[in-house]
Amino acid sequence: MTDIIVIGAGVTGCAIARELARYDWKVTVLERASDVCEGTSKANSGIAHAGFDAVPGTLKAKLNVEGNGMMDALSAELDFPFKRNGSLVLCFDEGDRHKLQKLLEQGLKNGVKELRIIEKEELKSLEPNVSEDAVAALYAPTGGIVCPFLLTIALAENAAVNGVEFRLNTEVQKIEKISGGYRVTTGQGVLESRVVINAAGVYADRFHNMVSENKLRIIPRKGEYCLMDKKVGNWVTRTIFQLPTKYGKGVLVTPTVHGNLLVGPTAEDIDDYEGVNTTREGMEDLVKRASLSVEELPARQVITSFAGLRAHPVTEQEDFVIGQAEDAPGFFDAAGIESPGLTCAPALGKYLTAQVLEYLPAGARKDFNATRKGIPNMALADEEERQRLIRENPLYADVVCRCELVTEGEIMDAIHRPLGATTLDGIKRRTRAGMGRCQAGFCSPRTVEILARELDKDMAEIGKNDKGSEFLTGRMKEN
């Protein structure tokens, strides 16, 4: 019997796993996909929210502000990109100023620093491309942007090097109470554990309801996005929100840490737990609504679109569901983690780990290593750093992805590091190979070849993501 099983290797599950690794427990993370960060965590806005729109007194409010405050140090420890670029909430009607005031008051109650309302003249000086119709804005300098892939991967890698076992391609099918813990049946066998932590995203209600009579309901809320070329990445420098509605913070326009411009998301409650398709209607709606925020939105510069699902909990307060189930000792939920879940993840990991310690005491590990070094980035490196890397490994001079200037050396690192990439998407999220303007049109064949060579597989076995997504069926002829 193991000590703790974590279900789900998204940003929440990986943040929890890293915190658990600080203690003398045997921890196993179960993930049905072939890689970490394959669900909600790979398709979101990448925003470190300041914390002004969460209702004071909720877990959302508490963990949002705490998580935001942890990002600078965490970025330095785990070597992932984070930028505190600030955010603006636009008001287009003098009659709506009271809504800005309410957000300001909420933010101050939540402990958000430097928050203030600014007038049109200052707004336009900060963001020249913002809409002429905006009359005022709430300015939050502590807002930030982060790469959701690299944050999640960094947390997972650090957990793994500190002893956490990750079992990928392992789908949980059933959870049963047993004496002293739980029996977890998966597609790869049966495990028993003293504690189960449910961080399964849109499927979290399914697992909770297997062990508790206090039923939970999660609604998949689909959000569509479009990503624009780096040519227009500086259209705005801050994250631009509109006054929120009952469906959330609305469509945002934001730079990304990698230099693109991102627009989204839409908000649509759906029944399909795998419904991540994009639609023409969704894209048209995005462009129309985003054009309210900025002048002359460069919609012709869209290079790709995508959709993600948020795990919206049906609760009275619409708050996160975090903690031990009342009628299931040792079963802990991290459920309903919708926006600002990405921002909350580091604080949520600490919060839930403290609860587990009360239930299953353990000593702190003296050999815990809190740091991790990311993959070298030739596109961002200065000339001296590039030459040093090439001297150490000439493959850093072999460019595979022209759009993002990704080399074979970087791809090799992505494959051979802890929890290394085994798929094209795994390489893409770790190195950005295939994320540029041509969207993998040039680099895919070479990347597949490198993966096959390094993993000692036939090229026909290499897929985009999970099994069934292979590109090739075999060779037309042998060499």
C-alpha cells in the first residue's frame, strides 16, 4: 500500500505533488494521458490574476492572492517564464463605474496591492491601442502572465526528482473504500493507498461521487481562443479585461510570455467532457468581443485557434471544492478548479498538503531539492550563451524549427530530462517547436524522426499526443 495517490497531472495535481514531495510519504500520480499538462492546463489564458474579482472570504480569493504572490520566487526556483505585466479592466459606460468600484473594494479586501481606478487619459498613455470607448479602468500592476505548459512541467519534473512516481497512460476506473484507505482500479492494474487526492479536472465529480454520499457536480465550460503572430505581440503590453459577467471575466486581450497576442476565451457550458473543438461561430464571437477592447484588432494575424474546458462546480458560492470529504476520511478533493486556478496552484498545493499532514502525519525530508533548471532556449540566449552551448553540444547549432528557432539540442533535452517528451505535443510544449507561424508545417517530420531515434521506436509509433494519434502507417519502401 502506498501513502498517497494523486489523480490528475494538470497544474493543480502537479503543484500538490511537489508540495507532498517535501515530506516522507510515498506518492504516486496517476494520469490517463501520455504526458502531464494534457487537459485544462494546456488550454487556458496563462494569466496570473491579481485577485480582485474573487468574492472576499472564499478559497478562490485567499489562494488567488497567495498564489500570485508566490510566482516570482517560484519562477526563479523552477526556471519557467513569468512576467508581472499588470492588468486592466475596462469600463465603457459612465453608468458602470460603480462596478469598477466594487471590484476595487473586493480587491482591497482580498489584499491585492497597488490596485486603483485610472481615467481615460492615463489609460491611453499606458495602452495606446485600447478602445476610444473606454472611459476608465481598474489597474492592477500585480497581474502577470505565465506559460501554463512550462509551469506545469516544471512542477512535475521537480516532484519527480524528489521521489514522486508518475504513472502516465493510467486511467482511473474505480475507487473503493477499504480498511485503512482506498483501492484504486486503473487500466494498468490495482493500487491501494492510505490517502487519495482528487485533482481530476472536469472528471473530479465522477471520482468524488464514487466514495461520498454528498454528491458533487462539475459542468464542463468550454472556452475558445485564438493566438496571433509575434508580429503583433506588442499590440498591448498589459492584460486587457472587460467588466465581468455571470460567465466570468469575459474575453481578454493579452500578450504572452513568448511574445504572441492571445484573445479569448468564450464561455459555453456543454455536456461533452472531451468537447475541445473550435467553431467558426466561436472565433467570430471572439474577434467581435475583443474588438470592443482594442482598436483595429489585427485579426488577420491569427496563426492558430484552440479550446479548453474549465471545471465549473455547481455550488452555492461557486467556490473551489478543496479538502477532505466529510464522509470519506482520507479522500481529499481539489475540485472545481476553474479560473483563477492556474494562479492559485502553488498556494493550493501548500494548503491541501497542510490538511493531509493533519490526517497522515509525516516528517519533512531533509534532502528535498526545491530547484530545477529548464531547457536552454537558443532563441532567447545571447551570443555568448549560444556559443557556449554549441561548444558543449554541436546539436544546439542544428535548427529544427525555423519559426521559433528551436534546435535539435533542445529537443534532445526535452526527451531525456525527467518525465521527458514522448510525443510531438510533448516536444511542442517543452521547446515551442511547432508553435510558430507555420504551425509545425516545416519541423514535424524532423521532430518525429528525432523522437523515434531517441526512444528507439519506429517512426510509425510516434504520435501527436495519446495512442491513436500516430502520423504514419509504415514505410513505402526500405532504404
